[in-house]
Amino acid sequence: MATIWFWLLVFMFAMYVVLDGFDLGAGAVALLVARTPAERAQVIRSIGPVWDGNEVWLIAGGGTLYFAFPALYAASFSGFYLPLMFVLWLLILRGIAIEFRGEIADPLWIEFWDVVFSGSSLLLAILLGAALGNVIRGAPLNEHGWFFSPLWTNLRVEGQVGILDWYTVIVGVAGLLALVLHGALWLALKTAGRVEARAKELARRSWGAVLAATVVLAVLTPWVQPHLGERFTSPVWGWGFPLLALGGLGWARLGLKQERALEAFLGSCAYLIGMLASAAYGLYPYVLPATTGDSRALTVMNAAASEYGLRVGLAWWIPGMLLVMAYFVYVYRSFAGKVPPEGEGH
């Protein structure tokens, strides 16, 4: 039962990265693809009906983590307190920027909030990537399963590590590149006019950078976390996840080449899901490895709630998720179509 909840949690965080990832990416590239206040308003309108709903997956994932793996929740939310505060404030600033931007019809006011929106989106993309890097590398857990990580120590990946080291910085940059591609493909799908043209060009240019970052991570990650490399030696079906990522990246490239924006965007979705699933498969049964020794690591078994509680929770989780997914299908169908360069449409 604990393994089932592990994969349900992976599913929820993957949904967050795919859905909130495109509006984070759209924000990160907004100043590049939108040159005027009207064009930047078009970018915001493309995510306007869905951006706050997308963040529900992060809240739901946090709630599921608290329920299913309370030991992991307790350790992570104390040990990673500083970066979590960064994420919280960036989420707040981003939401404020979207809502406040149009309150005063003054060029300086609008420009200020456009910069806040883009800057907070860019930093969030980097922090989320670095967060994944921290989970893969592991935390300096003590004998009681607790830890505290400063922002950085010596930038090494062993011993008393910090939030930032050379590996987590690389994963953060790779995460930013992936969401830049994802956001650009969303804008190519949802906008029209000059923003669409610039978004397609940015997606073409960033695709190669994402491929290069993927190769770098494929080489470095098994060295930083040997357990992950060992997991992919057996069984063979685990290779389906990295193949999904590579196939999705190829699909995105083909969609761009053939001017099929929807196929390109779906390829990017498949790439993100494949990369996250590869990391989860490689880490299992660990949910948080320990840089201080494998005996101190948090695993699916020693971090999970009781078997009875997990069974009861699953009976409620399934209908709840069906309702959530039905809602998201309704919302995205209701706001289908492109956002025009001018006007008040979504």
C-alpha cells in the first residue's frame, strides 16, 4: 500500500509540474516574447483562467505527502524551511503581479509588475529544479531522521551539504530550460500574432539546450546518486520512463518542425512526465536518501503512515481525484482556442 501511495504522490507532483510548469515557463519568457504592454497582457490572458487552479496540485500534493508519508513531511518541511519560504514568497509575488498589473493604467506601474511576474516565474522554475536535485542527491539526515540544510556549505554533494551545490544548481538550470521550452510551446499553442511567432522561435532555440541538459543529467545523476544508476540495471521495464522522456522531446521537435503546436506541447508534457517518473523510479524505495549513510535514509516503508490509514485514504482519494480531473477537463475545454493580440478574451 505504501508503494501505491508513493506512485500516487509522483502522479500528483507530475501533474503540478506539467500544468503549473507551462504558466511558470510562460512567465519566465514573457519579457522575451512580448515586447509591449499589450503583448504581455496577451501572455497573462493565455494563463489567466488556469494558473491559480494549476497550483492546487501543489497544495494537494503537499496534503497527500502529510497524510501518506508523515515522517518525510516532518523532516522535509523543517530541513528545507529556508527554500520553502523562498518558494512561498515567490508564489505570492507572482500572484500579486498578475492581479495588480491592471489596477492602475500607468506605464511604470504596468512595467514594474511585468518584471515582477517574469522574475518570480523564472526564479520559481530554478528553485523547483534545485528542489528535485536535493531529493535525488539526498539530505544530511541524522540518526533521528531530521536535518537542517543551510543555503550552501562547500558546494559539494557529500557530507554536510547545503541546498545549493554544483549538482543542484545544474538541475535547477536544467529545470529552467525545460520550463522555458514548455512555456514557449504553450504560448505557441494559445496565442496569435507576434507573440506566437516569437514563442515558436524561442522553442526551437531552447530545444537543443534542453536536449544537452538532459544528456548532462543522465551522465551526472548516477554518479551523484549511485542507487539511481543501479535501479536501471534491472528490471528492464524501468527504461520505459527515460524512453518516454526522450520520445516526448523528439515529439516536441517534430511538432515544431511540422507547425503542429498541440503535438509539440504534448511532447513537452511527455518529456516532463518521463523525467520525473525516471527520477522516482530510480530513487525507489527511498523517498529521501541520506548523504550521511543509507541506514539513515527515509524509505517508502519507514516514512509511511499505517497500513489501515493508507487503505482508508485511498478509498477517499480516488473519487476526489476523479472530481478534480473532471473539473480540469471542463475548465480547459471552456477556455480552448487562441488568445487574440487585442481585446479582453482569455
